[in-house]
Amino acid sequence: MAMNKAKTKAFVSDIDNIRRRARQNIDDGAMTAGYSADRAVVVDMLNQALATELVCVLRYKYHYYMASGIHSQAIKAEFLAHANEEQGHADLLAERITQLEGKPNLSPVGLLDRSHADYVEGKDIVDMIKEDLVAERIAIDSYREIVQYIGDDDPTTRRIMEDILAQEEEHAEDMATLLENLGAKGEPAAPSSH
Ligand SMILES: [Fe+2]
Ligand SMILES: [Fe+2]
């Protein structure tokens, strides 16, 4: 318990500092002097993630409207759910960018260049799901890198990215399951291989 006490003491003495600093530069809103990340870099990374999400919204929407075939109803529902969740991610990122006093880049000009993931229409439903899985895997790797880059410098942005990352992993799993159900995962199913 002595350890806890020491911890509390140090914390209280810090609070005085935090209170004093909070009164300075109140125009900075949520940005305080304790923020140790490179804000321009973080905003830039968030804008790339934002572009990635917007491209994913458009790709899933295209797949939603274009999916056809006997399995299409359940798969369409999945595409639509993902499109809506990607839009939710885009909103979280845009909101965070404004908290960091950046501007969310919602311009359609150069959107695909800013995005990590591609916009691929896909020639049939299996192809669409495969492209979505590829895009999710790209998002997973690039978001993980962002989380690692941020480290302890900006816990709020890191938490947002971690939450989004967790959902992209679910999306990838969903797409992999759909492929499996369609008997289309990876190589053509070979009954003796495993
Ligand atoms: Fe997303
Ligand atoms: Fe996703």
C-alpha cells in the first residue's frame, strides 16, 4: 500500500502543473502541452486512414448493389453492414482529426491515392469477397503500424485506431468465412489436402 501512496503523491503534484497549463492556451481545446506526439504526422496518418475508410465504404456499397446469385441475400446484408461500419470508422477519424486541430480531407480528388486500400469492383461475388478481404488485410496491417507508431504519445488516437483495427479484423474474418462457405477460400478445395 505504501507504493500506492507514493504514486498518489506524485500524481497530485503533477495535477498542479496540469491545472496551470490547462489555463494557458485554452484556444487549443483538447490539445494540451502534455501532448507529445507530432500532431502534423498524426493528422496526416489519420487522413490516410480516413481515405482508406471512404474507399472501403464505396467498395462495399458497390458490392452491395451489384451482388447477385443464389447466395446473394445474406452476402449483400454483410456488405451493407460493413459499408455502414466503415462509414462509422470514417466519422471517428474525421472527429479525431478536428480534435487535433487538423482538417479532415474529404475531397474526392486524390482519394484513392491517399487510401491504403484499393477500389476493386470484382467480376463476380467470390471475386468481390476476395477483394474485400484483401482490402481488410491491408487496413489491418497499416492500422497496426499506426498504433505502433503512436505508442504512448497520443493514447486517445491510439485507442480509436485500436478499436477500428479490432473491427477490421472481424471484417476480415467475416469475409474469410463467406469464402469458406462458398467453397472458395484460397486454392480450390482439395479433399485430401488437410
Ligand atoms: Fe474500417
Ligand atoms: Fe473493414
